[in-house]
Amino acid sequence: MSNLFKILYIENRYRIKYWYSTSHLSEYDYLCGKKKCIVFLAADYGNLGDVAITYAQEIFLREHFPDHEIVDIPISNTLSSLKSLQKICNQDDIITVVGGGNMSDLYFDIELLRQMVVKAFPRNRILLFPQTMFFSNTLGGKYLKYQAVKVYSKHKNLTISARERWSHEVMKTLFSNSKLLPDIVMTLDKRKPALERKGVTFCLRDDFESKLSDDFKSILKTHIGTKFDVVDYDTHIGRGGLSVMEREEELNKIWNQFGCSQWVITDRLHGMIFAFITGTPCIVLPNNNYKIEGCYSWIKNCGYVFFEDEATIMQLEDLLQKKVNVVDFETVHQKIIDRTEDFLRT
């Protein structure tokens, strides 16, 4: 089955589900007459990177739109709630869509939902928070890219953003209203004072985005384990349907784990970002795309996060013995805040 057929099939299913959904859900009655900022595609599934994006975006919006009700719409509720939200939203309400790495045909179901949201609110201000954008050269990729250009370019008050320069270069050729911004999770500060740090936490991928061989990972853990206590902690917890409270609980668990580690070794984008926001020394290894390298440019001057593209196991062991002397979280973090605030002023 070609990816184009899959995309068209899911697109048709989404349209049918939308048209058969109700235009009135009583759970949103309390929003009538209030100023609203809607957060669509909120991550209620087990990818803690996406959960953190949702969490950080809602905090950022709450701080900058204090007179608005911030409304979390889980991605699983998008189609069932869209008509109801169209009915209660007025033209002055703000529509936002969570950032991430899913503006692509790889995660076409999410991209289709994003396009539906944009089409549903033609007169509202819409902010698409920082995304990694990649459409393949397949028939499905070409179709979804064509649809994205048509939908996003047609909207008169939409701002689209990329979280690294490769995606931004593509966006600039397609849209006149694109911005280059850091991943919104980088705006958080989850450092804790006087923590006793012990051992090394491995946060490594085990999926199609991994570039590291199983043998390399096994040998690396064995070598590091002779000198440090080693813990495995992935950013994917393997379950969905998370409530807002459960999302925050899971995030605090991983941030606490990172915050009590001497080092983190990761090839996950948000493994790197979680190390940055918790002030944890981190060795970042490459994955098979440009997300990590591109986003690393925002934090490379903090002094404690190191991207190692071609390092050997012995070189990584030597780096773990290094004392991190130069730490500049505050300067780097403030630049990230300033850049993101500019996004809201567009």
C-alpha cells in the first residue's frame, strides 16, 4: 500500500468523523464569552518530548496572555471537539498548534489534523509553534506538501515557525510568514539547587531514527558501567491517554532523574533539551536526521552540553572524566526567551 493511498484514506476518515461530530459539547460551555487561547494537538500520548512541548507551550501562553483562558485540546479529541470549538470561538480568540517534529508525511496523521485546524478557523490569529519540517519525495510526501502550502498560504493571519535552520530554509521557499525559533521546551528552567549528582543516565533511541548500532550501544554501556552507576531512562513511556496531571507527573520524573545524574548520554532531541533545562552535563550523539544537530545550535554555548558526531567509545569515556567548568545557562536561556517572545509580537 503506497503512502499516498494511506494518506488519502486517513484524510477521508478524518473528514467523515468531523462531519458526523456534534457541534455542541457541554464541557466547553464555561468558555462562552471568555477570551480564549486554544492549544490544539496537545500530546496526551507517551512521547515525553511532545508532552514537554505541550507543557512548555501552555506555560508560555499563560504567562504572555494572562487575560485568556488557556484551553488544552488533546490530540485524541481533535475531531470530536472541532465543531464545538468553532461554535464558541470568536474572531479575537487565539488558535495555537503545538510544535514538534511532525510536519511531514512520516507522521501524516498529525499533519492532516493540523491542516484541518487551520482550515477550521479562517479569521482567527493562528500560531504554529516551532516544527521540524520534512516531506519526502514520494507521492504521499508531494501530495501532503502541496496541501500544506495550499492550506497555510491561504490563511491571512497565520504564523508558521521552524525550530532549526534546515526546516526554515524549506519553509522560506514555501511560505512568506515563516520564523526561525528554538524548540519551546528550551524556554523552561527546571534546574534544582544543591542536588547530589550520581552516575550516568542513558537516554537512547531504539527505533527507525536511531543511527547507533546495538553493538555500539551495548559496548558503550558496558565500558561506562565499569566507572559509573548506569541507568536507562527513555523519553518514551509507551502508553497513551495521559491526563494533564499524569503528563506533568511523568515529566517531573524524568527531569528529576536527569537532575540527579552526573551525566546524560543521549541521541534523543528532547534528551538533549531536558539536560539543558535541568543544568545536567550531557553528551549528545547523532541520530539519522538533522533535528538534533539543528536544535543544538541554540544551546551549544551553555558549556555543559556537547554534541559528539564521530567520537569513539574511548573519547566518550575521556569526556565523562572532564570537569565542566564553564556553565552559562542564564545567558543562553534569556536569548531563547527573547527570540520566542518575538514570535508572539508578529
